[in-house]
Amino acid sequence: MTLTASYERCRRLHARYGRSYYLATRLLPQWKRRHVHALYGFARYADEIVDSFTMTADRARALDALTVKVEAGLAGAKQDDPVLPAFLHTVHSFGIDHDDVMIFLASMRADLSVTRYATYDDLLGYMAGSAAAIGTMMLPVLEPAPGCEEAAREPARQLGLAFQLTNFLRDVREDHARGRVYLPMEDLDKFEVDPEELGARRTRPALRDLLAFEAGRARDHYRAAAGGIGLLAPSSRPCIRAAFDLYGGILDEIERRGFEVLAGRVRVPRRRKAAVFARHLLASAEAGRAERRVSVELP
């Protein structure tokens, strides 16, 4: 597996499983895209071990094997693997925090045994690895403006939380089929929702109220993330604004349907996706051109 082939494998994983974010990455300078694909591809690679409906192998053993490979790769050992060469190259190239990588893998391990979260704080503890850590891993590739590295970290975490909570609301029935409930149990009790309702075909009023409550939390995370976009390099801002709009569009569509998420998968219409992409395309082109201009002062 050459490094080029590994980056291509990651790109294909991203294109197949992360369509909204993949569309947004087309607004990045080309050199940044492959690194974002590598991070997403790795995350999806690990996620498939714990989430795939078709996997028949021992999931814990497979995740252990991946973790051993990642630890060795972070220490500098080359890895014969479809995805890890590109991922490790990106980690080493940008000085991505190894702790973020390991906390992400720990959250994947939690999915093998933890099926319920008692409180929202408990869920946030899980999402710190499964979502917030992805945001902070992406941050060096997206390039915070000089002096803004620390200030940009928390908004990046918040955006990861916003995206994942949006996915949890959209995928309630699918997660239930895997035996998991990501809505806090204290909230289900508060709204008098039985966990088994999450596997039904129709959403009754009490569950709609619960989903509206959790959507409000997602909106809070989006608001906390919004200020971080301006802290990024100009060439990265159109991509993240587009991703912000596309994932926020999933939440908009859930709300537009009256929180009916059990009857079928909620999707942002293609025409809206195209409109979002087009809206940010000009800014992307202008920022890219500006960053490519180099002024050389002759002696």
C-alpha cells in the first residue's frame, strides 16, 4: 500500500460515508483536502469495526489490533494497512496531538460495551473522544490564524459535538438497531419515553418533544462553535462555513418534519446542498488566490 493509494482509500471512505462534509472539503485548497480525508477515513475505519452491521469477526480483537498498529505508527513504525499510512503521515506532518488519537480510540472501545448514558454529562464524556477530539485533530490542517491556536481549540471541539449530536438525532432508529441509545436516560425519563420507542416506525408526541429538547442542545453547540470560524486561515473558512450550514441543514430538516425521524432517514435536499456549495464557492476561490500570492522583496 503506497502512501498515494492510502490517501485515495481515505478519500473514497470520506466520499462514501461523509457526503456532507466531503462536499464541504471541496472548498479547501487541494493540498489540505487529502489530509482531511485521511483523518475522516481513519475515523470511519475505526467506526466500522464497532458499527458495521455486516462484520462477523471479533470486534474487540479487531479494535485491539488497530490500536496496537496506531500506537506503533505514532512511535514511528511503518504500517502495512490500507488507511494508516495516510493517517499517520497526516498526524506526523501537522504535529497532531497523540492524546486526541488515543481518546478517540477509547471512545470506539466504549461503543463495544456501553449502550446507555445516564446523563448528558455522561454523553459529553463519550463525545469528548468520538467527536470533540476529531475537531481538534482537524484543527492543525485547517490552520488557525497566527496566535489563535489555543482560542480556536474549544470552538473546534464544540463543532464536533454539534455535528455528532445532530447525527444522533437523525440516526435514533439506526442506533437502536445496534442496541445503543445515545439520548440521555434522564431525558427519556423526563419526557416519559420508553427506550423501545426508538425502534418504532412512527414518532409519538412525547418523543418529538424529547428530540426538540436535544435539538436545542445541538443549537447551543453550533452557537459555541460559530466564533471559531473566523480564527481559521481564510482558505479554510468557506469549507467550515459550508459544513456548518450542511449539518445545520440536517437539524433544520428534522425540525421541518416535526421531528419525525423514525419513518425514514432525514436528508438535506440535493438542491439545498448545491446552493450551500455555490454560496461559498466564490469566497473559497478568492481566499485561495490571495494565499497563493507571494510578495518577494528584492534586495
